[in-house]
Amino acid sequence: MITKEQEAFRAEIREYCEKSLAPIAGEIDREEKFPRELLQEMGKRGYLGIPYDRKYGGAGGDTVCYAIRVEEISRVCGSTGLVVAAHTSLGAGPIYYFGNEAQKEKWLKRLVSGQALGPVGI
């Protein structure tokens, strides 16, 4: 069951995506663009650090809010949803879960805020 707070978050992120992402989603995919400015804006809004502790600039959100964020972004632009999910889980996640305090201070805060983007090597 989704709580009232989670449903309010869904409405917030959906409105943001419809206003900021939907108008450029086709262009992002057609022209294979990387929406760096949009990701920086998402970081400022707290959307890149939903599952991380406020101590590091995160939102302190739960897994459901994290999933809602990925769903709503992906509903409008699948490629951007994938970038945001990979950045949060695969880029920032290992630092949050396994990094030391110095690494978290140096890197996690920058990743959560959108000042830096988390790379993924597979």
C-alpha cells in the first residue's frame, strides 16, 4: 500500500516530469542527447538522492519513493529514467554503502546534488 506521503511525492515528480522532461524527451532520444542540465536540476530538487541519508544531502526516502521516481521519469523518457536509476544505484550506491566517511563527504554529496554524475563500468 502506498502512503499519502508517497502518493504526494508521485504527484510532485509527475508534475515535474511533465513540465520539464516531456517537452524534450523525444529530442533526447532522437538526437541521442545526454540531459546534463536536467540531471543537475533534478539533483538540486533532491531527486538524485532519494534513498540516501540527509547527512550526505540525500532525501532520506524509502525504496518505494525511489521506485516511484524511476517509474515517473521513465514514463516520460525511458533513457533518462535509466540514467537516473544507474546514477543513483550503481554510481552513488557503492559509495553510500561501502565508502568511508572521507569518500562520502567528497563524492556522495556531489553525486546526490547533481554536481557530479556517477559512472558505471560493466
